[in-house]
Amino acid sequence: MTERDQARANLPPLELHVPEPRFRPGDKVDFADFVIPPAGSVERPSIASPAGIMRDCAYGLIRVLDENGNAVGAWNPKIEPDRSRAMLRQMVLVRAFDDRMYRAQRQGKTSFYMKSTGEEATAIGAAHALDNEDMCFPSYRQQGLLIARDWPLKDMICQIFSNTGDRLKGRQLPIMYSAREAAFFSISGNLATQCPQAVGWAMASAIKGDTRIAAAWCGEGSTAEGDFHAAMTFATVYRAPVMLNVINNQWAISSFSGFAGAEETTFAARALGYGIAGLRVDGNDVLAVYAATDWAAERARNGHGPTLIEHFTYRVEGHSTSDDPSRYRAAEERTLWPLGDPIARLKQHLVAQGEWDDARQEALEAACVDEVRAAMREAEALGVLGDGLRHHSFETMFDDVFEEMPQHLKEQRDAMVAERKAAGL
């Protein structure tokens, strides 16, 4: 045996680390060692700061609301109470909408739904910091963007039901909205595709000399996709006026965030390796989300490049109506999550300011439920998915594919129409 072989023989066998969540079903949940930085402890750098000197923003946690509901620190956006009340109303409306659509799926009126319970602030806070003309490239849990931009609830429900009022003609999976007029790009079921799309759109906006920026959203699990890293490369090379939002809600379907690298570092820290500004934000603090998004938007508009924002939050419900989270995580996690509920925290803030009270909160919640119920009635009158495929004729499959339909498709359409007519269909 050679000296080298002898040395290797004395080495322990190699091992792989397999990430494991802290709590599995049946475990006692204890977040006692969960370190929450004090609100206001992270400094707010200039929008022109080089990414390399902003490590605290990527490894810390930007928080504005303290335990008493007071807005503190350099990141305090100091917004007017009217805007805070508007954000509160929209978060409550999103939750009421989610609850109603969840029940509709259980009643067989649609095939699928995904709730954003506990994550409402990540969409509502961002929407208020962006201009309405800024282009959003969402994932499938950003219904709050549309609601914050006053998109009709009826239209959203018609898409979920794929009924005669569905402008997308039943071509998209329920909840995969598309609204060009709201600067809301079509949602894709393929994860992270929206990231390079947003970067490309932002690059095009800069090439045209426009003033609009782009923003994309994806989950923390999607940061393991190649599309995400391609987007990061193009964003930094061309200093694209874009922000990439990573919603770290701790779970990618049934895989916890450790499988995407959360045990080793923060997701915001990935920005540093690309030379991109990275912000890690308390995603259950809508004022912090607003402040971080506003900072990133101004950085992009002033030519200082892209920003990656990690929204540290928690997915309270299952991944979708097809998921049972009790099979892979402890039941108490959702109620013991240390960063609390975004709606309750903003309510506490407004009460502390003397701008809100329990009676108005109760009235708001009832009004939002009524608003969703009314939109549901209007949409349901146009049919539900459970009625079958009668809402859209087969001929519509040829529509909206090409700006001008080519001759061979016209011939195929006409032949199909003739055949169906001959069959009495």
C-alpha cells in the first residue's frame, strides 16, 4: 500500500447532508431559539450604494413595526394613515377572496385554488410602492397585486371558473390570471420563468428610453431553477431596471426551504455573488415590504441597477387545494410562527396611532366578505367549471394564437366546424 493509499484509508467515509425540517407531524413546535432582529436595527443605505457594502441588508431582517405596533427606524416609510387603511382593506379583501374561492373549489365549482393566507403583505405592500404602470411578472400567489390595482373581482372569479365571462377562454389553469391593462403578465405554471421574462422586459424598457420598471415574484424553492440564475446574470450585466422578489414562505410544496439552500445562508445573500443589491425583509410587516420595494424601485429608476428582495414569511395554508400540509409539517407551526399575522400587525399599528379600532375592523371584514360574495354571484351566473366544457366553443381554440390566422389554420377550423355541424354538435 502506498503512502497515499494509507492516508486515504484512515479517512472517514464521505457523507451527504440531507436537509430536514425542524418540526415534523406530531412534533412539539418551539421557536424559542428563533432570532428576530429588533425593528429598526438595519440601516437604510443610499439607493446608489454599491451592492458589496450592503451585507447587513442581505443577512439581517428589515423590520419597521415593533412589538407594540409602532413604526420605527430608518426604513420607516412614514406613509399617511389613509394609505395604511387602504393596505389593510386590501389585505382583508385578499383573505376574504381566498376563503371564498377555497370553498368554491371544495363545492366542485372549480378544479384548483391556491391561497395566500399569511403572505398578503408581500403583494399589497409591493403594489403600493410600485407605479401602476410598472410591469409585474407574478407567480401563482400574488392575487393581491391585482386586487391592489382595483382589478374586478368578478373577472378574477370568471377566470377561476373558466366560464363564459373568462377572457382567457378557459386556456389557463384556474388562478393563472392575465391582465395586460393592469400591467400584470400572464402567470405560468412553470416555476421561475417569470424572472428572465421580467429582466428582458426591463431591458427593453431601458432600450426604448421608457421610465417603467419591472418586478418579478417567485418562491424560495424556485431559486434553485436555472431560469432564476440566468435572470440574475442578465440583470447584473446590463443593470436592468428590475427587482426580483423571492417569497420565502418556508415551504416549496412539501419540501422545506433547506432543500433550496436556506440552512446555509439567506436567499437575499445570493444577490451579493452576482453584484446585485440584496434586501431581506420581514414579509409579515407590510410597511417593511413597502419601504424595501420603494427603495428598490427608486434604485432601478435612477439607473443604479437591480435588487433582489427576500420576503421572509410563512405559508399558513397548504400549497394548494391538492395539498395536505398535515402530512409533512407540525400542525402548530402555522399558529406559532414568530412574525405573526400581517393583517393583525397593521391593525395594531393603526390602533396605536389612534386611526383604527375593533369596531371598524369588524365592519371592514364584513364589508369585504359581502364584496366577494356579490362578485361571486355575478360570476357564478355565467357558469362554473363543474358545468363541463360548454362555456367556450371548440372553434375558439384557433383564436388569439396568431395576430393574423394563417391559411392552413383557417382551413382546419372550417373543416372542424363543418364536421361538428354534420354530427349535430
